[in-house]
Amino acid sequence: MTLFHRSLWFLASLALLVGLIWGWQILADARVLPRAFFPGPDLTWRALKRGVANGSLLSDTLTTLRRMALGWALASLIGVALGAFVGTSAWARVWIAPMFEALRPLPASAIAPVAMLFLGLTDTMILTLIAFGALWPMLLTTVHGFSNIHIRRREVATSLGLSRSAFITKIALPGALPDIMGGLRLGLTIALILVVVGEMVTVQGGLGARILLAARAFNAPEIFAGIAVLGVIGLLTNAVLSLVETYALRWQRR
Amino acid sequence: MTALKGLVLPIGLLIVWQIAAMATGMQSDTLAAPDGILVALVNGLTSAPFWVDTGDTLAAGGMGLALGFSVGAGAGILFALVPPVSRILRVTVELLRPLPSIAIVPIALLIFGFGYQLEVAIVAFATCFPVLVLTESAVRQVEPRLSEVARALGLTAWARITKIVLPAVLPRLFVALRLAAGIALIVAITVEIAANPIGLGSRLLRAASSLRPEDMFATLFWIAFLGWALNWGMLRLQSWLFPAMSRSER
Amino acid sequence: MSLSEHATSAMDAPRDTVLTVQEASVRYGATTVLKDLSLSLNRGEFVCVIGPSGSGKTTLLRLLAGLLTPVSGSVDFRGQPHRAPSRDIAIVFQDYTNALLPWRDAEGNVSLALEAAGVPRAERRDQIHALLRTVGLVGSEGKFPAEMSGGMQQRLQIARCLAQKPDVLLMDEPFGALDAMTRQKLQDELLGIVAESQVTAFFVTHDLEEAIYLGDRIIALEPNPGRVSQIFDVPLPKPRNQLTTREMPEFLRLRRQLFDFIERYEQ
């Protein structure tokens, strides 16, 4: 398909989305949809504008973004460092890795009540929850990447006389990068989910708390506004990470 | 042998934990010793409410999975076989896909109230997108090779789907189901923790907020075991149903 | 690097040896892959190794590389016991895709060897460019391996090996995966590079004509367990030429001999 065709389809697809939203508006106006649940795009938009005007939406968004970024960065650092250690050490692969593998299917959000008990309804608890939940995919993909270095690369390293640290930074880490990027992406998705869970449970500000409080007040437009912002966050963070990935893995072109 | 080595560290940690608890004579609202947790777990496993909660979580997650998987797989097959549908819906799907499923809990709560329906809806929403993506790519990759065969044989569209496409994508459809099952359990528990007062997630939250760490850790270990068992069972099922697939994938 | 005599033909008097293998045996578990093998490589000569599959050609190369140690016997490099890989011995692997780093471009891949040797950043650039020129990769400095043909990737691997400034260049069927035209071209370039740098070359191949065309000496291994069966001298004049050399009576005679040798092991 040519670029021209693809752009045409994209525009058509965009038009469909606009059409769907418009249809939603018509249905809402005609009171076909219960207005208490589906307030219509106009009311959602008004809630968004109101939120932006009084600054509360922006500050909640920033709070959520800050927590998400901090938790994700923490998980990435620990996950990649620990994963590199376990992946490069045959000893750790035998004695430690099975425990990580067994913990992988544990629903990360199940740790929320535990974290709440230890840390209370605090910012730290939300960060811990995100870091813990997003840690696993990064840890496991990094272990996978580091333990699957081709034997030839090891031989090249020994015949060149590379030091252990040079081997890790110049051969193992870049070689594991495709796996690590996959883990970072998965971790980001989990971080977004967990920041919302954490904020809903603790009600300490942020978009999660915002939509929860809106639900308690039966304020549907406010909920939709919050969901829309969360959707945009998900879309943008994913897109940015995709760009980074495309650049970092540009050597993988074929 | 290697499997046994993997057990050494967790068991060692449990022993250290137990000894530390006994040595300090720990009295805590937040921590529990392994023996206390074990007692709580045994008590739970021999009492009806514990199994009611387990059943609630599995039933809601299972129904959500069934719904989400059907919708996702159906849409995925349609998208792959009729590319214009996929192209025209691309923007809408890409916009909805990264939306954290938990964010729609409040709106689902307004519509359905507390209970099964809420959880089923969220689980279905969360599972249907990954299944859609996996199914679409699975069908895409099989179709070109076999569609010519189908055309040469003069098969109808229906026969093409049932005789050619489905058998060819079945193994990868199962992989999608396996991953979706994991997501379903996670989302079900998450919904229960965040809002819905049923199931194991809510049990966990109750134990935590009423300062019963033994019960809390017992439930946590039980959830971890369920997640592990589900994953293990699906993997075994996969290698039994599609031996060739499992060998290449794992 | 000291100057060595011209490696015009193996008829010359014995020169100083670089690598010596004495009565070495190698085992993988219960199977003996090499048994009591003795061999010496003279400075500046081009030695080719042929043999049926299972005769331990690659194992011998790995032994010389220091990637494995013999269970009995010894390997000496420049008169010292050789137990671990040395920067002075470079290896060109057959599977260039795995031996190159796909995330580094051509310059970066050559640079790896210089970084390992601790060459200061400022000096690397010129050296890299000189090496890429030597192997005919000018204009491809910024290309990643995935953007290169097989022949170019193998050239790049050779450039990286030359960056080690090795005394010995070990090559494990380096042209085995390339098409006939590229292969001939690379054979000639390799001969030029070896003659110029006066490196000692050890070349494993399953292509008998390639062994004759490149080698000063050909070592024929026999299998079960792997050991030296025969050594052939190659008294063909240098520089060699793809057309005239291959038509010389001596070439054809050797070709016949090697063919007879290898045929004994093919059922």
C-alpha cells in the first residue's frame, strides 16, 4: 500500500471516530442513552474545560504522571540491575531465578493491601505498589536477554580480551536491549494501571482519586473527563516509548 | 535437581522469617510469622466463606474472560479477513487499547452497581484488546499461504474459515487465551481491591484494614498460588494440545 | 612485530615457529575429538586444514585459539604455554552474523577491538579508517551489519581481527556461507592482506580447491579420533591468480591427491 493510500485510510478511520463521537452526542441529546451514565461528549468536554480552568485537573494529572514516572523509573533501575546480575551469573540463574519465575503470575495489585498496611494511605505506598508491580516484567525480560547471549559473542569477547565490565556494557547490555525494551513497555502499561489502583485505594490526589470521587458524587461527566485524560496519558507515553525503541533498536531493521 | 535448588531460597527465607519472628517475640498488627500464616491458610481452606470468595473471583474472571476472548477473537478474525474493517477502525481501536482498564471501573460502577456484572465487564474490556491484536496477527500470517489453496478448492467463505483459517490459527489462539487468562485473574483481583466488595481481592483488603496480617498473608499466598497454578495448567494444556507449538515457543 | 622471511613457498628451510601443538588430545565427555595431535605453525606461513566431517577441524582451531585446553599434551604460543585466548591471536568465525555486534555500525565493530586493547579514543578513528580501507569497506563506515551483504559482513569481521594486530589469524570456514563470486574475490583480498601484514594464517575449509589456492601447506585430518593424516606442501608461485594458478599442473595434481584422500572417508 502506498503512503497516499495509507493516509487516506487514516483519515477515513479518524472520520469514523469523529462520527462515532458525534453519534454518541446525538444519542445523548435524544436521551436514548441514560444521561446519568453516558453524559455525552459536550458535557464531558465542559467538565474537562472546567477542570483545566480551575487548575485541579492539571494538578491531578501532574500528580499521577509524577507517581507513574517515579515508580516506573524505580522499577526499571532495580529490574534491569537485578536482571543483569541474575542473567550473567550462572549461580544466580540456578538458585534465584526460579523464585522470580514463580512470582511472575502473582497479580501485582494484590500487593496493594499489604503495602497499605505497612505504609498507610501515603504517596510512598503508591510508589511502592507501582515499583513492585512494574518490576517483574523488567526483571524477567532482562534476565532472559542477558542469559541468551550467543556463545559466539562470548568467544569474541574472550579473544579480544574484554574485561568483565566491558563485556557487560559493550556486549551483554546492548544485546539484551530488545528484551529490555519489551519489559519497559510492559512495565509502563502496568505502572499506569497501578497508579490508578493506588490512587483509588488511598484517595491521595491524582486522576485515580479524582474519578473515584466523581463516581461517589454520581458526576459522570467528571469521570469521563478523567478517563479521557488517562487514555491520552496511555497513548502518549506509549508513543514516546515506541519512538525511543525505534531509535535504540534502529540496527534491527530487518 | 535444578527444580529443588530453586526451592532452597524461598524455603530459606521462610525459615529466617520464622526464626526472626520467634526470637523477637513479635507482636504486630502488620507482620505475621509463617506458622501463623499457615494456620490461617488451613483455617481458610477448611471454611466455606474462603471458598465462596475464591469461587466469586474465578467465576467473575472466567465469565469476563469468556466474553472478552469471544469478542476479541471474533473481531480479530474479522479484521484479518476483511482488511478495510481493520483499517477504518484503526484509530478508534488504537485510542481505546492503551486505556487502563481499571479507569473505567467508576463508570461501570454507575451502570452496573457492585457485583458480578461490574467485574465481568471490566475483565472483558481488559482481555478483549490483547486477544484482538494477537488473533489478527495470527490470522494474517496464516492466511496468504492457504487462501490460494482454498480458492483453488473452490471453498465457500464459511468453509474457508472453519476448514482452513481456524485449524491453522488454533495454536496461536490458545496462546492468546493463555495470556488473556493471566490478565483476567489480575484484573478481577484488581477490581475487587479497588471497588467491588466480592471475591479474594476484597477479602485481602478486609484482612488488611481490620489488621489481621495472618489472614492477609494467607490470602496473598493463596492468590499467588492460584496465579501460578493457572499459568502452569494453561502451559501444560498447551503442550498437550499443541506439542509442536510449545516446543518452538518456550 | 618483527620482520619475517618471505612466505613464498613451503620449500624454504624451517623458520621460527609461532604456535606448536605437541601430542595434544581433546575430549568432549567420553568421545575423543583429537588424539595425540602434533603440529607447528611457522611465522608468516599460510596453513590450510581440510578433513572429512568429524575430524576435529574446528576443535583444532579452538585449541589453537586457547578457547579450550587439551586433556593431555601441550600448546605453546611463542614458546610459552598457551592456556587462555590472547589478543595476539585473532579468530574469524564462519557465522559473521553472530560474531559481529548488530547494534554497532562498521566503525563501531572495528572499534571494539581497539577499545579492548585500550587504544585512546583520539587514535582510534584513523586506525579504523585505515582498516576499513584495507578490507574494501570505504563508504560503508556508518552501515549496520543488517544493512550489509554477507561478503561485506565477513570483510568487516576480518577488519576487526586485523585491528587486534595479531601474530596469528585463525579462520574457521570464513567463506563457507558466501556465494562463489564473492568467495573468489575475498580469497584474493585475504592473500593480499596476509602477505602485507605478514601474519601467520590458519584456515579451516571444506573446499579442497580453496585450500590449495590459499595455502603454503595443507594439513589433512582424519576422523575418529581426529589426528593429522598427511601434510601437503603447495609449491605454487605467488601471487596467485584465479585463472592461471587453477590451471597449473601442480594445482591439478594436488587437487587429485586431496580428492583421493577425502574420498576414502565418504561412503
